Amino acid sequence: MTRSALLLLLGSNLVNTLQSAPINSHGETKISNLNLILKDVNAQNITEFTGFNVSLKLTTAEGYLIDQYNFRVDTTDNQGVYTYTSLRPETLSTTISIAWATNIPPPSFTTTTEFTGSTPTRGPTEEPTTTPKLPSDCDEISNRTSGVHIIYPDGKTPVSVYCEQKNSLTYTVIQSRGTVGNNISFDIPFANYSDWFGEAGIGNNFWIGLDNMNALSTNGKSYSLQIDLCCGSQLIAKQIYHNFKVDTKANQYTLTATVDIPGIGLDYASTGKDIGAPFSTYKDYKLPKGKPECDQFEYEDDDGNLSIGYGGWWFGSCGNNLNGFLYESIYGNCKVTRFATTKLLGINMRTSSGQGVGGYDVDLVSYDRVRMALFTFDSINVDRLDDTFCR
């Protein structure tokens, strides 16, 4: 897949046409700096933006058609991100993500400052304008409703994430797995995990990206991390970690956090722990000294079936991987009964500190809906029995 054609239409106005585009590190076609320059039929500037139409045709280098579709984005936002997935029966879907920016300036906010004494009050014509700060997380979104919203973790780049507002408490979902949306592959190269991919939403498969996690870690706020594990509609566990950060020292994305309950989850210990470990995939993972194997990649069941590595994680303990292969639960049973067929370990997270199956670090449980969500409120307000996310 080396060539594509992208045609954007705004009303009846042709905005941009590209017949080829470079391939980015995700193996996707990427078109950068697509600006919507708005003019009416008389070449006059217009001041209202109500969305745009997209017509996409994707072909191979030889000209064979891969996919072709049309859709419309109805929006009045002057910039944002939109993701569209074209479902194709009996084959892989295709997904396009568009980040747009128009030449219509955002609305200005005015302030009036009044003085006492002999200094006159500043009149309306002298009111200064201030540019509103772009929200870095869901806590700074003015629309206090649950749903997909746009945030700017690094202060400039838009990312669509799911924001949950629960009893005036705000969560920013940075990772989720589920079967509501398309089963997007998480078995991708290490470099691809630095950026966001997937589709934000309840039960969808989404990853906000290591660079965005690092940006949130350095914005001056103190975040706690909540991990929800579901099997079918049942809440299996809710884990809390404080002072969540992803550092980039020595060119590694290292996870740091303070545990709420020691010995489980990210704090589960084998030769090491996930907390303090660098992010890696099975292809670039290096065994630490004194550790003979990593059970996420080299688990062998009683019939001699050897696991195949999948996804990327902070493999410190080799017992956890929320980015593992997604198995759909069978009648609410999340035991991996099809391991012998796929050789892939599922979405794992240790909920006990003891030994796993057969003395291995893994539990051979693949949760079918999970999420990682950041929050800044006092964790004492977390309802640890709340299972609405799983239903």
C-alpha cells in the first residue's frame, strides 16, 4: 500500500487534492498540513464553518482498488480531529484520521477591568482580548458531559479522547480495549506506540500515545491512574495508582507510579515490576539480568503450545499486558480457551500476588473490556464497586 488519493470538499468548494502521499511509521498513508482555506463562489472570505465532505479512494501502487468511500463531518469547530472507519465484510477495515484547521479565528474572550478612585473605568472599546488556553485533559473541557472530546496534551496537537464525567468527577481515558468498535491491532512496532491510534469511546480500542502520556506527566498536575478490568458485564477489579508518570529519560518511556494496593497489577513482582520498567514490544524486549524468560512471550501450556508475543507494555514483571490480544469472552468466561489455536496471550493484569497458572507469571485470563483513565481528584471519592463501565 504505497499510494492513495484524498479529495476534500467544503460545500461546493474544492479544498485540496493529493494523488500520492508518504507512508508514516504506522504503515499508514499520512497527509500533513492540510489547511481549509474558506472562500465562497465570489472569492470572498466567509466567517462560518459548518463542516466538510471527504471522498477517499485508496489504491495500491499498481492501481488496484483497496477501498473507496464518502463521508461528511458536521462541525463548527475551527480545528479538531475526526476518525472514520470503513467496515469491509470478511476483510480488514480501513481507517482515516483527519486533523483540520481553518482560517476562521476562534472567538475572542473579552475582559473589563474597573478601577476605583480617580482612574476612569476602561470602556468597551478598550477591552483587551485574551486567547483561551487549550484544554490539556478532560478536566479542562468546558463541556462537562461524558463523551468524545478534543484535548491538547502537549498544548498544540489535538487528540480525540473519551471523557467521563461521573458525579462531578472527571476521567481522561488514555487506553481502552473492547469489542464495541473495530478490533484494531495492537501488535505494531515500538515506534508506533509513541503516537495515538484507534478510536476513542466506551468499549473501543484506543491508545493515547506515549508522547502524550509524557506531555501529561510534565504539565504540572498530579495524576492518579485507574485501571478497570471487565469480563462480560462483570467488574473483576478496579486498581488505583498515584503519581502516574511516563518519563522519557535515556530515550525510554519509563512508567512510574505509587501503588494503592501493593503486590498486584503494576506492582506485581517477578524478577522485576512494571513500575520502573521501560515500555517495549516483544521484538525489542531485552531480558533483565537473572530473568531466564518472559512469560508474556514464552509461556508454554501443558500440551507444549508455546505463546507468541503480542503488543507492547512495560514488561517489568512479564505478568501484565493490557495491550495483549483481544479475545471475546464466551458467556462471560474470560479464560483463554483458544490459546492452542492462536498461540497469543490475551489482555492480562495480575489481580493477586501469588503464582500464576502452573507457577508462571501469567493468569491466562483475557479481559474483554479494560481501560486506563487518569484523574486529579482525591481517590477517596472513587466508587470501587461501580461497574457501569463494564455494562
